[in-house]
Amino acid sequence: MRLAATAGAALALPQLAAACGSSDGGGSGSGGVRDELKVGLLLELSGVYAVNGQDMRSGFELYLAEHGVQLGGRKVNLIVEDIGGDPSVGVQKATKLLRQEEVAVASGIVTSSVALAVRDLFDTGKVPLIISNAGANALTREKKSKYLFRTSFSNWQPNYSMGQWVYDNVAKDGVFAVSPDYVAGHEQTDAFKQAYTKAGGKLAGEVHPPFATTQDYQPFLSQIGKANPKAVYAFFSGGEAVTFVKQYAEFGLKDSVPLVGPGFTVEGVLKAQGDAALGVRSGLHYTILLDNPTNKRFVSAYRQKFSKDPTVFSVQSYDAAQLIDLALKKTSGETANQEAFAEALASVGEIDSPRGKFRLDATTHNPVQSFYVREVKKVGDGLGNVKIGDLGELADPG
């Protein structure tokens, strides 16, 4: 599924067509409050992370549908671009959104390499970018910006939070780490190793299969098997998570070597993974089984609209739309003063999310949020990530 949006086209909701037919102020995304509000979505709608990008699109669409296709009282013109996980395509599409479409704000991005590639465009252009997935640590550390925000996580957060837990509950030594060979892959396992070794744990080894090209994990699974580990800590996501988890079981490791990791390894892909995922324990800031009123309402609405379950990717994008809405209410819908709009985004305070309430750190603009331990179990006629423990609230150290 590849989308190439043109001005006034590629609207993410059927209802948007009526909303975007004309504008009193000429249609500029950064114009006065009477104009339509141009919002760009940069999403991986093709490639290895297509399933994640599609969930992010759905999450943003749901928030708009629930709020009359408006954010901050302004009708929204949503312009969706497929970036396919390619940094060069990401730069091209981001440039289009900024220079041709003149969006007032943008969101999305699954892949860390793409987010890093487009970061300077939004910083120098002084247009807010709300990243609703990509977790590269640098984005809210050394490359933080007044115009850069995140409603997802840093790669450090879900993995560091699991280090002590794995040491206490799975294995005090002999854990083997595996993740794809790219920025996020290394940062995810590095954060786990930091906390695990700090607790006193010792690794049995690690390996990083080529990203987005590996179809056969047998050589890497053989390496894992030869190390005779007590557990495997694995980060994969999207299509790669399906392939790895199924091959892990087929290789015979599932019943003898516990598989743990960040929640992305078993998030949004359980149906495709099937029983191979049973028993996998993971750390994340969301599961659809969280017992809070906001999540129950969200899950029900999402299922009704899209006939499928939401994922953490859906929630993060839903909250990106919510963040924009809350900030625009502080500016009375005004975006012409870009600095004031950015300051409003940074100061919205507590956000009532399906994940539980969270806030943005004033310095990093990264979420300060609670993390949970989940286990894949039979739930009804399918599988679900059942919460089995709390990891507490965690902020990125910045």
C-alpha cells in the first residue's frame, strides 16, 4: 500500500473531504484560525514495518473521527505520505510536506533512521514534529529540539526497565541478546544489557542479523543454541517479529529457552505468530488488556471502527493527535506563531491516554510513563498480552 498525497488529496478519512473543500484564509497550514489545519503524516505503509504504520494511521484517524475531524476547533486536512522505512524517501516526503503543502504540524514515523534523517528539516523549518513511534535515543537527547516531540518512547525506556526484572525473575546469567543490525536494534539491546549487567547479570552472547533483508534466522538461531543460554532477549517488530518468533519455535528453542524482550516483539503480530508466541514475556507501556476506563472506551471504539484490535502503535498515534488538539486549545487554534505553538505542545501537562496517564518531560519532550510486564496467554479465542507485573514509571535520562 503506497500513498503519494497531492495538495488537497490523500485524505485519511472520508469525512475530511467536506472539511477541506475551501478555507476562509486561503488554506495555508500556518495561517489564521479560520483556515483548515494542514497536518502531515509520515508513515511506513509499505515495507517491513507496514503493519505498524497502518496501525498508526488508524489511531490518528480515530481521534479525528471522535472530534468532528477537528483539532483545536479547526477542520483538518490530513496529508498522508508513505515513507516505506527509507531515510531518503523520508527526507523527500518531509520536504514536500513542509515546502509544498506548508503543513502546520506533522506526525508519524516508525523507523529511527528516518526520524533522524528528517529531524533537521523540522528543526530549521520551526514546524513541530510529533514522533509517534521512532525511539532513537538521540532524538530527545543530544538532538532534541524545541520543535521535536515524542508520544511513544525512547529505545532506552522499555528495555532498561526490563533489565532488573529479567535478572530477578528469569535468569541471573546466561542471557543471549538478539536484534536487527540498525540504530533501534542496537539501542534496544544495549539498554537491556546496561540494566541487566548493572543488576549483576552476565550475557551469554549477542548477535545482530541484517535489518529488513533477513528471511532465514537459522544461522543466528544456531549461534544462539551453541551458546547454551538460559534465556534469549529479543527485539524485533512488524514482519521481522513474526518470522523470528515462528522460526524460534520451529528451531526447538521455545520449550527450553525462555524468550523475553521489549513488547514490540509480540505487539500487533500475535495472530500471525500464533502459538509460537505463547509464553513470551515482554515489557511495554501498553497492552489492550489494561484495566482503565480510557483504555476500555478506546479499545471498543477502535474495534468498532476498524474491526481489529488496537496496538501500542495505534495508541501512540492517537495520543499524537490528542497532544496537537490540547496544544491548539491553549493557543485558541492559532499556529502562525510557531514558537508559541511549540511551547503549547511542551506544556499541555498530563495526558489521559489508553496506556494510563503520562506527561512529556519539559526538557526532552519524551514521555514520562509507566511500563508493564506482559505475558502472551490464551485470551478468549485468540492470544493476548496479559499484564503480569508493573515496572513503574520511567523517564528517559536525557
